[in-house]
Amino acid sequence: MTNKAPWDRSTCSMEPTAGCSPTVSEAELYRSIQALLPRDTDNQQPIDCFNKGMLRWTLHKKVQNNPANSLSLVWVLIKELEKAERWDSRKCIIPLLHTLMYAIVQTAYIPDELYKRVYDFCKKLMTYPHPYCSVGLSYTRQIKTERSTPGLMYQRRVTAEQGLKNDHYPIQERVFVLADPDVFSGSLGQVLLEDIEASASASGGYTSPVDVMRGVVQHSIQAALGSERCHGPKLAQALKDMGQDIEPYFQEVLATLEQSAEDGGRGERGALRGRLLQLYSDILTHTVSDPLPGGSLCDCPLPNPEMSFHLWTEELDIWREVGKWFRSSSSLEQFSLSQEQEDFDLGESLSDLMTSDMTRFSILSNDSGIERDLPPGSDPSPSSSMDTASMSASWEQFKSEQESGRLSRRKAFKMKPTMKDSMVLMQDTLEEHASQGGGGRGGRKGMTLQRRAGSSAMQSASTKQPRHLTARLVAMGDDRVLGRLAKAYYVFRKREARRLFLTMKVNLQFYYIPVCKTPTHISSVKENHSIGHFLGNPCSLGSYLSTVDPWYNCNIKSLGSMIPKLAKMQQANPGRPKEPFISDVISYYVRTGQQPVYFSIYFVKLTFKGMTKEPVEDVFLTHLEMEFPEFRQVSASVRDKPRRSSGEFFGAVVSMNYKKVTLSGRDVDKGISVRTSGAQINTLPSSEAEDLNCLTLTMNESPTKTKNSGVSKIRASNIKIRTLESRSFTITLDRDSQRTYRDVQSIEISPCLDPGYCIQKTIRSKFSLGEDKNAGLSKYMSKGLHLPINTFAGIIN
């Protein structure tokens, strides 16, 4: 091995054997790292960029089964990071740092000198602008703890992700993969499901919780003792021979490392090594083996986290699935839940609880409303088993009673949110506002037009009541699945505002993998680099994230292009051994994607033609399309031809009232009337120079053909559109045909308010009259509801 570091001699290289990767030279590792780094030329050669995700996966596989390779990779990566810092190659810093930390977790043993180099480099990043300082701060904390307690990162990650029961580390995590059924139908859904199943059955060679415990004990002892005091193969064989008896040693290792971490490294590191050395001797003695002074180390692969696969159909209630996981978690005994909560939270689905999102029916009561006045035998308690069938029966009962002219009282129970519940939701809103960053560029008061990105690590550090459970929701599909996710999150926040349950127990993290049913071929620089192609792109939000985060483009957007290829390969060779590639990339994404980008959720109120339908309220995330059906068949070539008469042919007359946004903060209310055949309202920018967090309305007609060419594109924070003729129009939200509204007369669009802010506003209005509505906590809270999508770097300017 060339340029061998002094500490490389402390680890005996393992010769290539069955199940062990061959030793890789540092020169080959260097070439592999250079090949996967994002470059400025990736825009000219997008196909090469899409291959970088596969190269990163291949690199980690190459060093997975040989401790010498892992340590060499850490050595090469830190040298590359120091070189990137000297040359100010900031575009490579975050990809290299994520790759380094991912390698450190899986490395069997790292000398203290190398820990110090990594720690010093991460501290330097704290002087850099965002997002480098946020990533550097997060990893500085982790390396500081790992240096004082070697093996702690691996132990905590595996314990949390695999749900191992213990009394020392209560954190648990679960990955929920939500796939769009319209995209993942047929072969795509089959290859994704088989990949996740293959990952669960043989992830890292662990097939049972006992195997996972054995891996934790092996890695923890090796990380603390090194090859000088630990003989890896002998220890591995002894642990395997113990079988089920490994659990007491697993609990002891957990307790030892957690106690060392709790001491904050103030104690002697030798005390930790001494205790683990004693455990090492006890394990070998248990199997009638003499402790050996040292030798080569065994690699302990990092198993993929537990994943559950869901096709996001209309029948799926994702929050109910999260609640089921919370009930089954080993941390449940830490929370005291009343029987009322048990019945309420599990007995009813989310759609049943959110009655405000359905049509309300007035029920005439024939009693005084006092429980003691109810007739004998009536049960005032809530039903704990309401489902879709019972709701259907209630509706049939209501119709029959309406026809007979007799109404009766429904079963209900009185619920009043406590002050504690209100404060928890408000604190959640305050933490989100803090993680988004305080001020912003521009002269706007209290807000910024620039899209916000912040570190969730800062948020978790400031939480007074840490949540022990983390649900990682990975949405896979196009813009439609994100629209469903935004609506589900909005309904969830409304539910929590009425009756708090999951907010104070489960931390929610959102991820997105763009996958199109028919992936478009990228053939030009303009199509790949410019943000302008977002408008007609079914994965517009994924394209935006790949533009602002190059590492997201290399690993996640490329995965969306690889899945159809994997499906074709699987169909061509059905007997080929299944290597979990998709789940490996998802695992890398959820583990290192720490920087969320916040996307505003917009509220829309639709009023329909005539008095036959009640107004409807809905939300959307990326796109709203308005269209007059009678002009749908008109081709673009005919529509764009100049006509001197028959102005009605070009569309209907609509009135628009909107609040025009400016960077100076001097927003202006405007109103116009215009003739159009339809319009597109986008929340993503139309160009890279106009990356503003606002609504952009674009007329279907070309600006040169529109009578008021100045209003062909409008940037606003609020928009009201109303037709002035007898014609009605059609609204489609987030390009989802299942969320299409017809016979619409008018729409009102505004940023969706966070229920946490609404609670604070309501509480303050009870105790103050005529004061500033933004006084008190309100001015520190985020008014709008945002959907945070985690990325590797956030937004790199």
C-alpha cells in the first residue's frame, strides 16, 4: 500500500478469503473518490452525473468487508477534505464529508490521531457560511463524542434503527417508504418491494436480532481496543458460539458506552477500555478460549434500517401506520396513556377524526344536552371502534331521519385542549422557525422571499423534551405524491391542534426520491441545468432539489433514473441474485440527509358555480392548473395566431386580485381583468435568478399575443381569481387527476397558516384587546406551514 500512514500498521491486513473483500490500494481509492465527486461539467454530461450514485455505492461495497480498506478510505477522504479546504473547492466539501462520516461509522478501529484530524477539520467548517457551518456543527458534535467513546455512533445507530430492546438508549427509528401507486405499478413496484425484502432478510449478514446484538458487541469492543488488544476472528467465533446468551453482554456494552458518553469524556478513556477489555476476556472465557493478545480485526457491516413499504392509495392512512409503530415500540412504557387516548388514537382513522374536512350536518338534539337528562340505557361515551363502515351507516341513518323529519342526537364527547398540549404544539412551531434561520436577504419585514433551508440538528439540540421516536417518511414518485404528502401533513397538524398525540412523542422527518413513470431523456445543457424546465416537469420539486444540492443530484435523482433500468434487468434475468441497491441508497439518504429545504404549503378555497355545492378547502405544494374546458381542444398553434375579431375565442374574462411581492417588502394590492383560456400557478421558480418563495402565475397565452402583456406573469403572495362570465373553469392540484375540481367559479390562494401559530393567536386574543396581533410569541413563530424535505446540503448558493 502506497503512502502508508503510521497508524495503518496497527491493523493487520486480512488476506483475500471467502466472504472478505481484497485489499484496495490507496491509489485506487483516490481514483474512485475523484470519479464520484460532483463537477461543473456534470451539467454538460448528465449521464455521467447519474452514474455517480452507483459509483458511491460501489465504493462503500468495496471497503465494506475489510477493515484495512475502511481505514484506508478514511485516511484518503480526510486528505481530500483538507486539500479541498486549501483550494476552496467548496462544492466537494459536503460530499466528501458525508462519505467520510459514513465510512467512520463502519470502520472497525480508528486511532485517536485520525479522530483529531477529522475533528479539527469539522471545527473549521463552523466559520464557513450556511450550509457548511450547519453540517460542520453537527459532525463536530458527533466526532467529539465518538473520539471519547469509540464505537458509540455505530451502537446508537444500529440500536435505534433495529428497534433493539434495552434500558439505556431509548431512541428508536423507522423508515416508511411511501410509493405512488400510479408510478410504482407493475414491474417498478415489484423491483422496489423485492429490494426492500432482500435488504431486510440479509442486511449486512444479519438475519435476526441476536445477530445484530453480536455485531454491536463485536464492533464496540474492537473500536475501543484495536488490533493490539483484540483478536477479531476469535471474538467473532466466541460470540457466535454463545447464541442467545449474548444479550447480557449486549446490555452491558450498551450501559458501559452510554455511561461514558454521559460523562462527556471527562473520565479517563482508559477506564472505558479497561471495562471492555474485561468483557472481552469474559466472552472468550465463556467459550473456554484463552484470550489472545491481538490480531486482525473483523468488519461489522452496518445493517440497513427497518423499512416498511406502502403503496399510498386512498385507503392508506400513514399517520395511523405511524401510530401502530409507536404502539409496538419498546419505548411505549415511557409514556403514560389513558384508556381514552388508547380508544381515540387507535380506534378511529384519520379521515374519521378530521370531520372539519367533510361536509358538516346540523343535528337537532331533542334533549337538554345534559348527561343526567339522557334516557336510561344511553351511552354518552365515545365509540372506540368507528370505521368507514360505521360512518357509512351513520350517514344512511342521517338520510333516513332527514326524510322522516325526525333528528336524534349523535354520540360525542367533549374535548378541550389543555394548556400543556397547546404549548407543545407552539414550541414545535417555534423550533421550526428557529431552524429555518432568523433573518433573510432583502428588505422584507419579518419574512424573506428567499427559500429557507435550515439544520434539523440545531432544532433537536434546542428541544427541551426530546422525542425518543423518529419516523422517517420517504416519498417516492412525482409531484403528485408530494401533493398528497403536503395535504396529509396539513391534516395531521390540524388534528394535533385539536387533540395532541404524536407531536410530543414522534419526530417526523421527510425525504423525497423523484421517480417518473416514463423518465424523460436529458439531452441538453439547458434541460438539465436551467430551473425553467421545472414548469413542465412531472418531478419539478426533485429537479429543483438536484439544482440547489449537487450531492442530491448525484445520489437521489440518479436513483429515480436507475429504478426503471433495474426493473428491466430483473425482467430479463429473473433468476439473478438480488443485491439490495435501492434500499442501500435510501439508507444512505436517511442517515446523512440532515439539511431540510422548506417548501411553503398553500391554501386554496374553491367556490363552485351555482348553489349546488358548498365551498371546498384544499392545499397544494408545487402546482395549480386553471383551465376552461371549452378551450381545451384548441391547439396551441391556432390559439397563438393573431385574430382581429372573435376575441371570445381566446378565452373567458376573469378578474384577478393579488398582492404583488417585491424584494423591498413594499407589497402592493392590485386588481386586473384579463381574457385567458387558463393559467398555471407554480410555487417553484421559473429561472435560477428568480429563486423566490412566492406564487408565480403564468397565462396560457404568449405574452406577445395577450392584450395586457404586462400581466402574462405575476408574482404574488395571495391571489383571488373569479370568472366574470357564465363559464366555469377546472382546477387541478399538483398535477393529480384525482384532485381535480370542476365547475369552479372562483378561487382564493394564500399561504397555509400553521395550526401552532393559530393556537397562539387564539390564546392571545382572549387576553388582549386592540394590541398588536404579532406581539408576544407570535412574532417569533412561523406563520406559514412548510413541508421540510431533507437533503444533504440544503441550498448551496
